Amino acid sequence: MTYNDFSEKNILKYMDKDHPRLYFFDSTDSTNNFAKHLIANKEAADGICICADEQTAGRGRQGRPFFSPPHSGVYLTLIRDMNCMRDPVILKTTIAACVAEYETLLEIMGVDTSIKWVNDLFLYGKKISGILTEAIDHYIIIGIGINCNTSDFPDELQNVAGSVKSGSEGGDNSADRSRIAAVLWKKLMYWTDRTGSRELIDIYRQHSFLIGKNITFTTDGITQCGLVENIDDDGALIVINKSNGEKKVLNTGEVHLTSWD
């Protein structure tokens, strides 16, 4: 399989005939940025998907850059119209995106990833994907970057970033990125229509690796230590503060695992 297999034509061959519009770029600054361009120009519609083979200015949470080299990853943004969603909440939409991606990679690549609250997927202790969910006007845009066949990471990412290929089954374990993009697109539509379902949060909890672990968390600019007790039905992280035993409910914030043990 070569990088040329990732294309609009090959993505659409996995889709039903009746599907929203796909925009595909060999290179773009950011698929989320293009989604914002469509929204600003009144050209957005529910279910539109934007894919790129490369991002020159990919972003993660807190404005951090997301390494998005050509020919190795899936960089995808889905546009959802809040008026078409039953429960258009950013946190639950991010959770839906995690579950959609988890199921996609398990189905296609046979890899059993783990979810780090709230928006990252890990494999063998390394981050293989990030999700950036943003609300603009009456739209929610869900940006996903997946390291599929990525191997040549910058020095600062060597010990923290991994790829799907490293954990996949079979001989030639290169990822079919067109199929991943198509299946992910469909599963994103499915789960973002079911953000209030008990099944969604149960799957998310089952595959979270933070429950029962010690973490540091930052809220209002203050970093503290805590033990993750659970994830509640709204997707918030329930943490027991190590210093005073108080229970904290985190809907947003920075969370870091202190140890994999």
C-alpha cells in the first residue's frame, strides 16, 4: 500500500451513495481552519467532512502544534450543525469522537487503544491521536489527527508519540488510511447523534486508562494531585484531591498521568 491510496476517490468508495460532501486536500494548513472558512462563508452544512494528507499548521488543545507530516496520517474534520444534534455539548461530542475513533481502529487495524480523558488515544503508552472539538456559531467542528504509519517523529516527540502501525496485526501492517477515514466519518456521524446514550459513556469508561490512576490536574491555573475515581454520566472526570480528600468534578482542564503503574 502506498501513500497514493489516500485520496478522495478511495475514501468515497467506502461510503454509501447518499453522503455529505467531502473536501480532500493533498496539503492544507489545518482541516479545522478550512471548516471555519466554510462556516464564515455560509458554505457549511451538517456532516461535511474535510480530509488532508498533510497539515502544515495542525493544532491540538491549548493551541499546541500537532505534527501532521504527509503520506502517513489521517487528518480529518467533521462539521456538525447543532440544530441537527440531539445533545450538542462539546464534552459529550469529544467523548463521541473518542469512541468513534476507538471502534474504527479496532475494526480496521485490530488495535485496542486506550482513551486518556478527554481527547487523546494511546497505544502501548504513546499518544497516537488527538481530538480538537470547537464550537463556532451554531456548528461544532471535530478535528482528529491519527498517526497511522508515522515513524519519523521530531526529537521532542520520540518518547511520547506512537503510531497505529506499531500495534496492528498481520504482515504488512500499513494502515489503509482511506478506509480509516471513511469508517471514522460514518462512526462520527453515528455517535455524535447519540451523545446522550448510556452505551456511549459505558464504552468510553471501559476504555479509559485514567480510572484508578494518580494524576496531576490544572484548574484555574493551579496544579494539584489527585486520584481518578470515575467518569460520570456527563463525561466529567471525578478526582479525589490528594491534599485534602475533597472530590473534584472536572469538565475541562489539563490532566497528566503521574505513573502508568
